[in-house]
Amino acid sequence: MSGAAPASPCNPDPAVKLPSKSSVTFGLRANLAQFSLLVGVNALVGGMIGQERTVLPLIAKHVFGIGAFTAVLTFLLAFGLVKAATNFFAGRWADRAGRKKVLVAGWLIGIPIPFVLMWAPSWGWIVFANVLLGVNQGLAWSATVIMKIDLAGPARRGLAMGLNEAAGYGAVAVTAMATGFVAQHAGLRPEPFFFGLAYAGLGLGISTLFVRETLQYAQLEGGQSIHVSMREVFAQTSLREPALSAASQAGLVNNLNDGLAWGLFPIWFARAGLSVASIGVLVALYPAVWGVGQLVTGALSDRVGRKPLIVAGMLLQAGAIGLIASTHAFGSWAIASALLGLGTAMVYPTLLAAVGDVAHPHWRASSIGVYRLWRDAGFAAGALLAGIIADLFGMRSAIWSVAVLTAVSGVVVWVRMYETLATRITLPLE
């Protein structure tokens, strides 16, 4: 398997009709109504995470009296491991049974989550809620990603992923800020989790009644059917194919950063004496810039390429995390949070677009599932790494360790990944 980019070019037409008796048409404009609906659904998916971002680490400390960082981060460890595994199976299930079934199943799993968070009598129940959240996110978010790639076709893949991730993480930011203000005035439980009740009900209803299946788009784009084992897809995405494997490790480190921000940053800020509302602002600022930034970076990657944005984004994240570790003021933390969000925005949709560039349509959902397995394993890795280092050497050392690891990941992408933008359909594995 060569590290050079395959020669077959992207089709430049944003609404490509493939030769077929079917009326299926690719492109954002041609599928605007369904695409917009899926953007809204993914905002609801993101909101399910947002309900936890500000208050859950504080609940661990102030409601359940958990002091050790490793113990506090057990919820994140459970979430990351389950979401990573669910991504893997969701991709294969979507290739075989269709995307909509995966999406609806994700919402069914999501219904109990806010109830458990509101009334959990012990920390073990909170961890269980995050097991359910991992399944919900692994199924529902995977489905929206795959369906948007199906609809967009090859020419606007970066823009499609930018819109998808912007909606999801924009909702994370808005909900994180909103729950911070609610918690400031009404307490840590149960009121902040009323948002989750609304999101889960709307998500299930819209997905069941209005979302349409998109599997036929991938089948038409791929042409003649091919049969590829999951073992081969896993090997290509994880190790053998240079661009896919480089994307997988970068995704893992990126979400390791997010795990750090989710699990430790609220406690780091609280130690400086910030109020819950102020912590909510800082916690929300990072995904807010991340979400809005993807509206630009996804489309930009369709023009300038995937690799430059990924490398620069990882290095920018490393610098921002270092700034958070080295300062102790709200203003500098706000700047660092915004820079961290910008760096993540450069990376997040671009990595998904790169995987979509390289993987063949007939096993693209499976490859995305493998990539998302590695990416979301970063939550678990971040919980373990940051928790152990924080308990042994202090929070500052944990934050600096993640900053260094992020910089190394950016160098790996620079060395190993080729530019994937010109790839139309590669690696058929026939």
C-alpha cells in the first residue's frame, strides 16, 4: 500500500447525477431539506452531551464528595469506551441495515439518560448514565455523519462535515452555558437536565417520522457491489493505509484533549475561585468556537486540502492547552479556550472528510466507524492519562502532558498523511 495519493480526481460538480435509473441526486442543494433536517437532529445529539459539560464534574465533587481525579473521571472513561465500541458496530450496521435504523436506535437509548442524571442516588448511577450516553452518541452521531456524507457526494464533503459538526458542538456549547446559569440559580440537580429531556424527545420524534434512509446514495456512488471483511476495513483504517491511519491517531489525540477539557478544566477553573456561571462560560467558549469555526474550516478544506488544516489545528491545540496550564486568570483562559476551539475546528470535520475521501463508498460507513472508534477512545485515554498524572503529579502536569502529546500527533500527520482532497474513490479492496 503506497503512501502516495491515488490519481483518480474528485468530480467538481456539487450535484452529481450518477448513471442510474434511480432519481437519486448528490449534492447539498439537491438534498437541502433532508440535509437541513439532519443538521437539526445532530444539534439535538450534541445537546445530550452539553447537558453534562459544566455540571457533572462539579456534581462529583459537591454532591457525591469524590476527591480523587481518577475517580471523578470514571464517568468519562465509561463514556469513551462505550462510545468508541458503539461507533465501530454502528458503521458496520449502517452499511448492512441502513442508516435510519441506527439513528432511531440511538435516540431510544437516549431517553432514560436525563432521568438517571437527575435522580441518581450514587456515583455508580452517573457512570451508568454515561454508558447509555456513549451508546446514544455512538449510534446517533455516527448515523448523522454517514447520512450527510451520503447526501453531499464527493465535491462538498468538507462543507457537509463542517455543517454537521458545527451543529453538534454548537449545541454542546449553548447547552453547557445554559446549564451553568441554571445550576448557578437552581442548583446542580435536577433542573439543568431538563434540557436533555427535551432533546431526547424531539430527537426520537423527528428521526422516526421525518428522516429518510440514505443507504441508496452510497450504493449508487460505489457502483458494482463489493464484499469486504470488517477485519480488512479495520486493518486499513487503523494501520495499513497512510491517510486513514494518520487520521485515526489524530482523532484519538483530539478527543483526548476534549476529555481533558470536559473532565478536568471545570475543576481547574473552580480551584481559582470562579463561580459556576463563569466556569460555564469558559466551558462553553471552547465548543462554541469549535462549532462556529467548522462552518468555515470544513468548506475551506474542500479548497486548500485536508492535511494543512489538520497539522496546523493539532499544533494550535497544543499551544492553547499549554496556555491554560501556564496561566491563572479568566481572560487568559478565555483566549486559550477560544484558540483550543479554533484548533479543534480545523481538525474535526477535516479528519472526517479525509476518511470519506479515501474509503470506498461500499465500506465507507464501516471505515468511519473504525475511525470514530479510535477517535472516541481518546475520551477514555484522556480520562486515564489525565486522572493518573493529576493524582500523582498535580493537575498542571496532566495538562502539560496532553499539550506535548498533541504537538507530537500533529507532527505524525505531517510526516505520514498524504493529501486526500484529490481522491475520488480509492481502496476498493476487490
